[in-house]
Amino acid sequence: MEYLTIIKDFFDSPFFIVTGGITATLSVLGMLYAITCWVLGISPSIIRLGYALWQREIAIFGDEKSLNELTELLVDSKIFKKKNIIQIRENNISKAKNRTLFLIDWNSMKDKLDEILGIEKNHQVAVLIYAPTERIPDHIIKRVANKPNTIVVNFKGRLLNDILNSMITTSYDCK
């Protein structure tokens, strides 16, 4: 028992009381700083993604088969709502004029690529070219690579990820 009293008296000295107070204060301030940084760092991305999933329309360009396949892929993921997916066939490409995310099926729309990219005047439009089976020629890849927010993808799983990333990184302007 005498040892416990000696240990208690030792740690009750003014040095340990002051050091403990300073350490506790710094720990609380450090936790508040970490929480503030986390909230301010994460919340803009979460808010942008929330807006995008709630209101942003995805314009899918393709033939009947590819439109149905890509729409089904997006809706089946349970991330995107069917009402936010606009199907655009080659005879009504101008319908995509005010959309902010283009998903182009390369196999069915390769001949209309220049026309589709001509619609997109705003740098905040994300363009995803889905080419699952056919290699895109180098001269087209070079032209597409010079456009901002453009992605070429050939896997369905990667396509979903790239759409989500594009929604976060391109601004959404509520109008």
C-alpha cells in the first residue's frame, strides 16, 4: 500500500499535472482539426456526387442493341436512375445538346464521333467512349486525348467507375 501512495504522490506533482493538461488540450485540438479537415475535404465530393446521381442526365449514343445493353448496365447497378438516362440514336444526335455526360458506344457510333464531339462545346462535359471489342485507331485516340474530360474504356466494370469519377470531377451547374 505504501508503494501505491508513493506512486500516487509522484504523479500528483505539479509537473505531471501541467504536462497532462497540455497533452489533453493538444489531443482535443488535434482531433477537432482532423475532423474539420476530413469534413471539409470529403463533403464537396459527396455533395457533387449526390447532385450528379440525383439530377444529372447521361446521354448514351448507340444503336438499339447497345443502347439497351448500356442502359440496362447502368440501371442494374442501382446507382443510376432510368429517368436520368437519355438514349440517342444516330439520327437525332442534336438531342444531346444540353447534356453534361456523353457515353458513346464506339462499335455503333464510330462514324458519328466527330458530330458528337462537335456538340460538346463546354469543357465541363465528360465524354466516355466505350469500345469493348474493337481497337480505336491511333489517329482518333490522339484527337480524343487532346479533349479535356474524355475517357476511353473497354470494360463494363471500369465504365461504371469512370462514369462516377466523371460525375465528381466535372462541375454540375444547377439550372
